[in-house]
Amino acid sequence: MHPTRKTPALLLFPALLIGSVVLGSLAPHAQSAPQKIALINVADVLKASPDDAAVTALGQKRDADLKTLDDQIQPLLKQGSQISPADKDKLNQLIATAQSKSKEYDAQINAKIDPITRKANAAVAAAAKANGVAVVFNANTAQQSGIVVYADPTTDLTDAVKAVMTKK
């Protein structure tokens, strides 16, 4: 008969530890609740801002001013290599003026858009939290990129965001 062999406890500890990890990973875990996703129409949200009219008016003024310059530039460009030195100088000056005005208008428009964008982002966050939404996508970008192929109309958070935007 063989005498009973005792395995030292220290040798069993690593085997027990590995076994518990393996068995623990096989046990079903509690699943977290599904995260709610929503879509918004960003253009509609921005239009809901009381300051949108000022941005739109400034954009229209920019377009009109730049069109006036472009109307002067185009005939000079059509002259091509036949352009006189005086007309070439005038063309270069008109182009420089158009570029300068464009930069000025862009700076003015961006100064007006930045606060609207900050307010819109805050409104999106508030509406999402109030509706238990974890992720909000720009509907147009999601559709164009193919990220979202289908979305139930109930996932549209645009009206809730607009309501927050128009609150005072």
C-alpha cells in the first residue's frame, strides 16, 4: 500500500485561483440596460436660436457684397492673356478686396455662431439627459455617412432640443 500523499496547500493555491477565474468567466454576467440613442437635425436646432436671424442677415449681406465684387472680377478674367496691365492691376486689387472682405465676414459670422453653437450643445446635453439618451447623432451626417441606415421616428430629439434652445 502506498502511503497517502499530502499535497502542500501552497501548490494548490495557484490551481484554485486559475480555476475560479476560468469558472467565473463562464458564469453569466448581469447585462447593463441598453443605451438610448437619438438623432437631431442640427440645422433645425440652430434655426431655433433667436440669434439665427442676425447670422442669416450677415450671411446675405456677405453674399451680396461678394457678388458685386465677383461681377467686376469675371469680365476681367474673361480677357485671359489679352488683359491690359491696367486691367490686370485692377483685377488683382479686386481679388485682394474680395478675399479681405470674405475673411472679415467670416470672422463676424463666426463670432455670432460660436455662442449659438455653445447654447445648442448645452441644449442637446440637457434634452438628452432629460430623455435618458446616452448618445446623440447629427441626423444628416449619420444618414449621409451610412452610420445610420434606419431610425425609428421616436428617436428624433430635435423638438426637445429646440424647446430647450428657446427657453429663456
